[in-house]
Amino acid sequence: MREDIKFGITYPAGQQKHCDLGKYVETVERAGFDSFWVIDNLGSGSPGLECLTVLAYAAARSTALQLGTSVMLLPLRSPIITTQACNTIDVLSNGRFILGVGVGDSGSHEGLGANPKMRGKKTSEYLELIQSLWEREPTQFSGPSVKINNYQLTPYPIQTPHPPIWVGGHSSQAITRAAHYADGFITVGAPPEHALRMFEDLDRQAVALGRGPLARVVHLYLGFAENTQAAAKNVNKALTDRYQRSMDIGGKVEPHFLGTEDDIVEVARQFLNIGVTHFILDPTGDGPSALNHAKRFITNCRETILTS
């Protein structure tokens, strides 16, 4: 059995009225998931709860789940306040926090009055600053957006040298950013052959910088139905409701965990073959159905995937 393969689950965005957060966290931990994830809804218009606040609450309702953002829109946040919040979650959870970051789409930035053309540069600057603040000594930092003079942000996180940083994205800029600053890279919706090219490019750049290969992570939508097409239809309806705009995901070009158990296991095997070790599953539908999809995956798919 593959002990290096981990399965995480997201809290369905915008479903807090239908899905009690505390019970959800406790249920997915008992079911056997390894990690718990929240997306960032800043600028999206979706009614989801704020991601770091959710993770702080989840830390109190769990004992072993790793807790992460997939992904937090870092350039839309104050990097110093964000770092303090991350430190707090890591301390409260006794070292279970993972910082997943992305740049966000241009609409999220325009809606909040931020310049979307600067989102990539700000993300890299903020990641450099966060790592400086995690060096456990007074920080001197001078960047285009932030300047710090002899500042020490405590308490420090439990994990050393710091909580893992995972960068999400699909662009060449995101890959380069991950090679410089991250410990893992999250793809969303990329077919295995495309994801493999990204992971290989990432590892080449990381090794050239004197760093080792990074964790290979995929964030996939999860939905059971009698076939892939029916599951994709259900998922697209749920995502359209979530984001208040038309969504179209799924199928052979953009594989997710959709369809029957056999369909899902086959997609998982394709990603295992390219070295993926972490799966972040995003169950869709309202709260009860999302939780049912999550438990069905653990009961009917997890062991088969791990013994593949």
C-alpha cells in the first residue's frame, strides 16, 4: 500500500448554511482524510467564509488533519497580517498548517481596486517577505510594495524552518515562482500529460536553484454519478451556483474525480503515474451531498487507489 499518498478534502464554499463547519471537520477526520482545505473567496462574489478564520476554527475541531488554503489570494492581503495569522494557526494546530497561495484572476483584483497586472510580482514579493519573517530573527526587507526595518514577528510557527508553502497555478510565471519559494505545486484541471510537463519544468528550475524536487499536488472536483458526463453536469450546476457565473469543467480534456468509482480510480492512477502524491478533493453540491461524496470516496475508492 502506498503510504506516501495523501488525500485532502475542501469545505464546500458558500455552504455554511447547509453544512455545519465543526461537524464537517470532525466527520472528514474520522473518515480518514489527511488534510482539510479552504478556498479564498476574496473578490469572487461567492458567499464563502474567510479562509484563515475557517482554518483557525478547524484547528480546534480536529487533532490530526493538516490545514491548508487552496489557494489563498496572497496579493490581495497584507503580507504581515497574513503571516501573523498563519503563525497563529500553526501554533493553535500544533504544526499542521500549509500555506497554499495563488495570484487570483484579474476580475478579483479589479473588483477590489487592485492592479491585476501587478498580482504576480506582488505574490513573489510577499512570499519572499513571509519567508524572511519566518527566519526567526529581526527582518530587514525592502521591496516595491513593503519595507520593514528590524521587525520581528512572533510567535513563530511550530513547524521548522516554516510551514510548507504550496503555489497553485498553471502559468510559466507560477512555475518559476514555485521553484524559488515553494515546497509544492498545485495544479487545477490540468490533464496528467500537461501536469507532468509543468512538474518536470518546475523540478528542473528548482534543482538549478539548488533546491530539491517539489511535492506534486492536484486539486480536483469530486462528484459521483452513473457516468462522467452526468457527474460533470451536476458539478457545473453546483459551481455555477457557487461562483454566480457559468462553469464548464470535466470530461476527458479536463479530468476530475467524476463519475463512478471505476472512473475515479482510473483518473487517480493517471495522476499517480506522473508522481502526484497529494490529492485535494473539492466535493460539490450542497452540504449534505458534498459530505456524502467525501465519505463515499474514502469507503469505495481510497484503498483501491493506494494499492494501485
